[in-house]
Amino acid sequence: MAETDIESLIRSLVIPLLKQPQALSITQKDDGRYHRYIIDVAPNDVGRLIGRQGHVAAVLRTIVEGTQSRRANSKRVRLLINDHRH
């Protein structure tokens, strides 16, 4: 399956933050309203990706979700981080 522009953007933003970039996995799931991109990383990299008080995750979401099309019929983009710590 070919990588989408959004997956490429996510990969370029996330890889510099990780100690184990080879463990990065991005899954896309579509439902009626959203294109959901789920980031899965090594358990010891989850904290680095979320950041203190969620600041890094918030910035990532702002950038990725800001790329969505403004057309009326287009699906919205959501970025989720799979948290293995709990």
C-alpha cells in the first residue's frame, strides 16, 4: 500500500523524536466522518511522543489536523497515539 501525504508528514515529524524509529507504525482507519491515523511506537518512546503534559502530542495534532481539506464533503483528519503504558 502506498504511503499517503499525511502519513509521510507524520513520519517526518515523529521520527526525530524517537529512540527506536524502526518501531514506528502508522495505521489509517476510515469511518463515516474521519480519516484516523494511529501512531504506534515502542513502549519506551510513547512518553517522548506525548511530551510533558501532552504538549508534543498537541502540536503534532495541530499540524496534522490542520492539513485537512476545507471542502464540505471531505472527511476530517484525526491523529491518535497508541499508549502502551497503561
